[in-house]
Amino acid sequence: MIEISETVGTRDFSAQLERTGIVIFKEHGRERSRLTLNDALAALAEERDDDEDIRGATVEDMLRALIHDCARAV
């Protein structure tokens, strides 16, 4: 399991990748939604312009991008 926490503005978010490939997105410790690692990759692709940046990305990079993408939607 990998978990990344970020503060966006005044709100605390986290994304937790389970062994099943499901990403649990939380705000202030409460589950907001369940997504997939593919959703995280798509969020990263939207955030970065260059395909090279995406190929060198880590899982942590994808989870951070997903947090920022979901935080804008919430």
C-alpha cells in the first residue's frame, strides 16, 4: 500500500493505493471516492505537457496529480 497526503489550500487530502489497484481518495480522513491507478495516470497526463515526463513518473507522482485533480472537483 502506498499513501500520499497533500494540503491544498486549507484542506487535507490523501490518496491511498491498495494492492488491488484501487485508489481511495480521502478528504480530512473521510473517504470521498474510489478510483483506479488509470485515473491517476490520466490526471498526471493532464497536468504535464510532455510525454517524456509521464514515462518517467512514479506512482507517487500519479497520486499527487490525482489529489490535485480531485481537489479541484470537490
